[in-house]
Amino acid sequence: MVDEEEIIRVAKLMKIDLEDHSEHVGRVKKMLEYFDILDQIDLSSEEITSQEKSLAELRKDEFVPHDKKLIESLKNFREHYVRAPKMN
């Protein structure tokens, strides 16, 4: 299934600095167990429902010009980037 080496490899690929990799092995295993449960569900007898809309029912796509650059009014805008909050 998932071992600590795989967690370390994925963390490096995602450029995430993890101090204790073993802590995350259990979490990933639990997530994969849930996916296994979902894969076992038989949906062949379920009816797929969908709502069709004609083009006349959709809203008209309109261009609305703005006087100022909206991105520059963001609180965390720096030069060409928007800073995102730190992830714990």
C-alpha cells in the first residue's frame, strides 16, 4: 500500500517540507481505504439524471469594463503576484 518512502518522495515532488513523514502514512492509508470503498460501489442500477438547458435559457455573456485594475486592489498583491496564506 503506502509506506513512508512514498510519502517522502511525494513530499519532495510537491516541494513540501515534512519533519515527521511517518505521521502522514496513516492519514494517506485511511484516505486510500475510503477510495477503495467507493470503488466497490455498484452504480450500474442507478439512473443518471441530467438537466438540459437550451441556449436561450443561459445568461448572456457580457463584457463589463472596470476603471481600475481589480488585482491591484487585493490586500496581498505584491508586484506581479498575489500572496496566499501559509498552509499548516
